Amino acid sequence: MQKNKKIFLIIFVIFMLIMFWIGYDISRRTTFPGSKGNLKERISTDKSEN
């Protein structure tokens, strides 16, 4: 039983590290939606300036 518990803990730790790495990678590549202006407003202002 002790050997199975150690194997389970090792697999669990590796799985959690992979999940945290994936979450960090995704969050690094994307931006928070509230940080950008409204897309329609940006398009309309870009067209009016040109």
C-alpha cells in the first residue's frame, strides 16, 4: 500500500505541474478582455481617421 501511495503522489505532482504550466502559458499569450477597448469603437474610429 505504501508503494502505491508514493506512485500516486508522484503522478499527482507531475500532473499538477503540467496543468499549472499550461495555465501560465495560456494566460501569458492572452490579454484580459477588459484591458482592450470595445472592438467596434476601435474599428469605427480607425475608419473615421482614414
